[in-house]
Amino acid sequence: MSSEAQGGGRVLVIEDEPDIAALIAYHLTRRGYRVETASTGREGIAALAREVADLVVLDVMLPGISGLDVLRSVRSEGPARDVPVLVLTARRSQDDRILGLELGADDYLTKPFSPKELLLRVEAILRRSRQAPLESGTQVLRAGTLYLNAAASTASLDGEPLNLTPTEFRLLQAFLERPGSTQSRRRLLEDAWNVDRSVSGRLHTRTVDMHVRRLRAKLGEAGNWIETVRGFGYRFQPSPDDP
Ligand code: CA
């Protein structure tokens, strides 16, 4: 499949700096996406009210309503409530990244970023949003020589069966289902422990760290694919080279 055929979604870019907005639009358009741009938060919210995009690229630093306020507003109500959002933040502002993810952004990119990074993140988010939910059950997930069959509850690495606890298994499934996406500990708790927000709020997020540590150890070299996102959670980033 050509990269153009994989694209084809509608992306709304909310960014006030014309050069950056144009650059993003150029690379996404080349990849087959239809791109609309908005230069203020208010414009962006209005554009989403007219038509829900498949993905929003949202700059945090906007004049007037900030990007985080846009995100808060979009997530609070309306037809675009579940739209995937990639936030753009300044490199120095870790607070913005964490707040963005807490407010429901799907991932973030720090400026300056390369077009390649942008496209990888956009594609990872769209792949994830187009996938069936976790409980669909029948698919075989794969990264390199790591396989997971959700229906059969089996996983293998390099052709050898992996001996995982049910929690480790669901954790690995959550990672394989969303490659390239940053996932909060809270989200992983909800997915891997099968609990909702009312319960997960009483669980310790350190529980996740402990299980990730054990899972990494069982995966050997492939354990390095589970990257720690400091202060927030984890990102599963399979490397095409190994194992
Ligand atoms: Ca800006």
C-alpha cells in the first residue's frame, strides 16, 4: 500500500504561526491528508463545530484562548469530544505536555520537530483511533517477532511462548494496540486491570510501574521497546531492527 493510500483523513491544524502551519499542512497534504488550518483557538473550535476532523494538530501557544483551553473545551462537550488530538508544545514546558495529556490529548510533539516525527505521530494516532476497541478479541497483534493472540490468550517472542500473568498479558496487549502512542499510567491501569475511572482513581499508579518492570524482564531485548515517559507513563516503540 502506498503512503498516500494510508492517508486520506481530514486533519485540522490549529496554529497561529503561519510558517509552521504551512509546513505542517504541506507535509500532511503530500501524505494524502486533507488539511484545514485555523490560526486561533476560537477559529479551531468553530471549525470542529462545523465538521469533526479525523485528527487535530493543536499548538499550545495560541493568542487569546490557549491550546489547552481549546482542548478542555473540545473534550467537555459536543460532537468532536472524542476527536484524536496531537498537541505541539515548547521543549521547555513539561507542564504543558503533562497537562495536555491529562486533558485528553492523544500524544504530543515538542517544537522543533521534524516532518518525519510529525507524520509518525499522526499515523500512530490515526491507526489507533481506527482500530477496534480492546475487547474485540479476535485479532493477532504483532511487532517484530513478538505476537499476541487476544482470542487464544497466547503470546510468543522469537517463536517461543511467553509465560505472562493475565495482567502482564493485558498490559502487553494495550502496548501492541497503540504502538508509538504515549499512554498514561492511569490509562494503562484502566485497560490492563479492566477497571473504570471510579476504581482506577483509588489504585496506585506505581502498580503499573511494577508490572511494566516484570513485563520488560520477560521480553528480554524487546523490553526496550517499552519506553518510559518520565512523570507520565509509557510508550511502546517497536524497533524494526530487533529482535
Ligand atoms: Ca503558536
